[in-house]
Amino acid sequence: MKRFYQAVAVRAGPEGHEILLDGRPVRTPAREPLLLPTAALAEAVAAEWEGQGDRVDPRTMPLTGLANAAIDRVAKERMAFADGLARYGESDLLCYRADGPDSLAARQEGAWAPLLDWARRRFDVDFTLVCGVMHSAQPAGTVERLGAAVGSRSAFELAGLSPLVTISGSLVIALALAEGAVDLDTAWTAASLDEAWQAEQWGADAEAQAALEARRRDFEAAHRFLSLL
């Protein structure tokens, strides 16, 4: 849509931080007040609105989009949303290893084993590792404890965690990044390991590379969103 405002400001209140466009509070697509829980996130969301040109392009406003999702979708069914994310722990990417070639299996072990070791220590869990893609159930205690780790998070935290989980296919990667156990580059390397290896073997496909870069942008935005909470 065409830009309809000139001035962008942040106003702190008892229920959170508002974004004001020409003095009027922004609302979510569901017409709920866009109330941000921290000043840092509010300033970053305001910068997205300020940075728009003649037209407002939601694709360039990922933090605003995640905040809208937290309010309109996650907060209204927080536990159901958390349960959906927790189910990724039942088939975590890191537990499914290539049965060949040896170079790929070794690379997976090098990148993924430290993340699983962190999860073992952090949540007192263990994992069943599989060669291939056939599903194998994880221990019940693992599923329960990882589910509790997700369910304890706020609506805004879940909104930021969701892209990390769905893009990587790994609840462990997402939790490790959200808790600061690994940095963004380490998490992304683990999440995109198979794609990187395929590109090395067969060459980069332009369309696949563009899709991967888009996924990385969304991954980075979700991490930034969490870091501002």
C-alpha cells in the first residue's frame, strides 16, 4: 500500500511500547494494539516503518510481521502453538544421519554432535540417532522435556522461535540459538549443512540458492527478534 504517514515514534505505556504513525497507534492485521514488550524491539519495529519508501512493503518488515504473529496468532492459542513446535523434537534433523558418503557423515557429526551434547546437558535428555530418513521414535523423556522447554516461553518468544525451528527442521538448533549456546553462523551452518554439501558436489543451482538465501534472511530476522526481547 502507499505510505500514508510521515512521522514514526515510540510511546511507552503500562502495557508495553506502542508504534505511533503521525501520532496514531499501529494495530495488527486483526486490529489488536501492536504492543511490544521491550523498548529495544519497539525501536527496531519503528525503524522498519521509518525505512519504508513511497510504498509500504511488508516483505521488508520481518520484525513487524513476527510481532503481529505473536499477538494475533500465538498469544490466542499459546499452548497449542507451543505443542506444534515441540513436535519437531520427535524427528529432529540432527538425529537423522547420512549413511554415505563418509565425507558427508563426518561433516554432519562434526556440526551436529556438539549441539546434541549441549541439549543432553541442558535438558537432561538423550537421543536416538538414525542412519537414513526412516522415522525412529525419540525417548519419551526427551520429548517431554524438550516440550516443556518450549511451552515455558512467552507468545513473543514462541513467535521468534518458530521460524528457527521450521527453517532448520531442528528444535535443538533453535533452542541452542535462542539460549545463546551457539552463535548465528554456527546455527545456520548446522541447519543448511546438507544443502551446502549438495552444492559443493553438484554445483549451485540459481533457484535453489535464491531460496536458501531467503531462508537465511528469515532465520536471521527471527534470531534478531529474539535478541530484542
